[in-house]
Amino acid sequence: EGAISCKPCIAGSFCPEGASAAQVCLAGSYSEATNLTSTSECTPCPVGHACGAGSTAPSPCSAGTYTNETGQATCEPCAAGTYQRESGAMGCEVCDGGYYCLEGASAPLPCPEGRRSNLSLVLRSEEDCIVCSVGSFCPTGSAEESMCAPGTYSNETEAGSCKKCPGGTYQDEEGAI
């Protein structure tokens, strides 16, 4: 009230004619420039980035999240079964064999010892990893189970390795239980 001049409109906002206060650029847009006069002069947020209301610069999506459209206010987490290592991503990668990916994963996690994946399945949690059967073993991150070699055996499920035959015994077959 009673001013003798007007203040410049700040970055991240616009000031229409006769404005008594700066209006922030809407969520999904940003502005590094000053003195904008309408919301249409705010720049849509680019793909792979998010812009909250009043943003002066786009923020890259963090690892495990993405945007695949312009003008987004927030980044979406990668769906379970997918992951994204990089920031500023436009999509997510399918989880690798021998691994599972939780929602929002920035890296695949290996199936634990004694469990494996199935190369034709997309695993969304550790519970999706398949229990290895007797006569075989599965080290951490296995995509397939391996049969126990002659001289070894596995008489239980979820084995991470095979047991050696004790002294005085032998096993001449593969996959012994």
C-alpha cells in the first residue's frame, strides 16, 4: 500500500497485471526466469524429472523412480519386479534372473542361498524365489538349481551347498539325497 514502484516477479512464480503477490508456478512446471506474467510462461517439467509448485529448476527422479511424461509433479516408484539404478530416468528395467526387485528398487536383490529364480518369471519379492529341491543346491543369486556332484549329497530343501560324504562312505551319482 502506498508504494511508488513495483517489485520484480521472482523465479518460480508469475505476476499477472495488477498482482498484489507473486503466484507460484503450478506443480509440474518450473521457471528459472523472473518477471513472468502468466502461468503459461512457466516451463513444463521435463521427462525424468519432477517439479513441485514454485520450482525454480526441475529435480531429477532419484534411483528407483521415474517419470515418462513431461509436466509431472512427482516421480513414480518402479513397480515390483523392476528397478532403476540411474537418477533422471524415463522408465525402469526388468529384474535380472536370480534376483528379485521390490517396489521402488534401485538395484536387483539376489535370491538368498537355498532359493533360486526362474528365468521366465519376474520376481517381485524374496518370497517369489523358488525353494531348491533335495539333491541340488542354490548359491545366493542362482537362476537355476545345480545338482550335487558325485561324492556329495543334499537331503534337505533350500540347500546353499551340498554336503561331502563322510569318511567311510561314497556317492557315485549326481543329485544324491
